[in-house]
Amino acid sequence: MCGLPKLASLRELNLNECDEAVLGGAQFDLPSLVTVKLIQVSRLTCLRTGFTRFLVALQELGIYYCDGLTCLWEEQWLPCNLKKYRIEGCANLEKLSNGLQTLTRLEELKILACPKLESFPDSGFPPMLRRLELFYCGGLKSLPHNYNSCPLEDLSIKFSPFLKCFPNGELPTTLKNLHIEYCQSLETLPEGLMHHNSTSSSNTCCLEELRIENCSSLNSFPTGELPSTLKNLSISGCTNLESVSEKMSPNSTALVHLRLEEYPNLKSLQGCLDSLRGLLINNCGGLECFPERGLSIPNLEYLKIERCENLKSLTHQMRNLKSLRSLTISECPGLESFPEEGLAPNLTSLEIDNCKNLKTPISEWGFLEV
């Protein structure tokens, strides 16, 4: 078998349902090849040096549903120009090659549905890695201890039921988005997530989006306050997690969207949230009321409260929410009345659904000035 011929102008190569022998031999030259996708290539156990050696221009590599794959490549070598690497549905992949750090230009690594992958090489991640996604890696138990040494901006870990904790140390100061979902064994969040007044600005996490969903073993935040740079916060299905109100930074001036769902430990919501535009509270059975002094959310535009069966009253400062345009209250049987001061004066959309004990006449909802 002579292997692939010389195709000097070829920029993209997709091989689907082929045999590994197609990649054999060393008599080929693909100097312009930028993208390679290998899909269901039978008998492929790893990428051979004879195939990868001449891919000098390769920037994107994807390996999909190659059940024979047990490691990524032999002899610790891949093209150093590689920027994006995706591995998906490789049921027997057990380890990543020790030469991962030699991919000095790799910016994006996605590993999906590789159930036997348990850990990463001790050498850590590539030095320029900015985006890391780990989805449906059921065997994953840990990240490398020095994962915070690369300039990560986006980190997403989903459906990894055996991941218990993050390595000790700070998060990358470059991290902007952190998503952790369906990690049922996760007990602690990374210490570097939180802000400490004594911490120098050079070591402070500047997180902008935090999403924590369905992590049932998680019961507390690390010490400190949520970063003041946070714009979007979403907590859902974390049935044992302490109330988030205690961790709100008093200078939460950046928070724009706040979503709290299936969060029984949420007892109240308080704080100065001057920049908040949207607030969703759903299925929070522990929420009974808002603070008596009300909420300082002058720029709130939409508010949705659903399935909070023990909620008895809304904030007494509803009339002060002059930016509020949309209000939805659904399935809150404990709610019997609206504030005497009335609702927000500039509402353009109002939905009341299945609030069976609400008895305040519509004429007293504060839409008309007396």
C-alpha cells in the first residue's frame, strides 16, 4: 500500500468509515492540509508518526467514534501548529499522550463521550490552551494539579459523576466562563473562584459567567465572596448548596443575569444588585419572602418567579422597580397578596399563573394613579 498521494493543494481531509490502513505508509506529502477529521476509522489505535510527520500546516484535528483508539499518538509527536483538537465517542480511550504540552499553539481541546478516560498527564495542559470542554467522560476523576498554569478562558465539565474536587490552588486569572454540570460527586469548588479583600489584584479571578447545575454533593462555596466581575450567575439542581446570598459581593456591580432553580436552601435574596437586568427564581421551596427593606435592583427589566410554593410576599419596593417591563409569577400557591404600594409602574407584560390563593383585586395592583 503506497498510502496517500501527493496533494499539494489539499486543505481539508475527512475520512469516514475507512480502515486504518488508509493512513499507513510514509510516501505522501500534504503540506497545505489544515483540517483533518477521522470518523469511525476501524482498527485505529493511535495516530502513527508516519501519518502525522508531514502535516506541518495542520491546525484542526478531530477524531470521532474510533472505538479502537486507546491513546492519541505515538512517540509524543503531533504538528506544533495544531490549534483545535476534538475527540468524541472513543469508547476505549484511556489516556492522553504525555506530549500534550508540546502542542504549544493549541487553544481549544474538546473531549466528549470518552467513558474510560480517568485523568490527564502530570505534565499538564498545553501552555496556550484557552478553551477546555469535558463532556460525558464518566471515568474522569481529576484534573492535572497544574491546570491553572495555562491561560484558560473557558472551562466546561459536564456529566462526570466521579469528579470529586478540583486540584488545590487558584483558578487561572484569565478564566472568564466556568460551567460545571451533572457532576454528582463534586464536593468542593476551586478555592480561586472566590474573591478575598486581602488578595492582590494580580491573583484575583476575573470570572464573568458561573454556571453550577445538578451537583448534589456540593454543599458550600469556598471562603470569600463571589467576584465582583461576575455578569451571569446560574445555580440549578444543587439541592444541598448553601444560600448564595451570603456569598454575594457587596460590590456586585457587574451582575446582569441571575438564575436560581431547584435550590431549596435559598431562604432569601439580598444585596445591592445595581446592574441586574434579569432575575429568574424557579422551584426554590425555601424562599418565603424578600427582605423587609426590599431589594436594590434599580435596573431590573424582567423578573420571573415560578414554583416557589412557600413564597408569601413580594418585595415591598416593587413600585421602585421603574425599569421592570416583564413580570411572571407562576405556581406560587402561598402568595396571597401584592404589596400595598402596588406593582412596578412601567410594566408592559404581566403573567399570573396558578396562584390559587392570590386575592388582591386587580384594581389594587397599582396600575392607576389615585
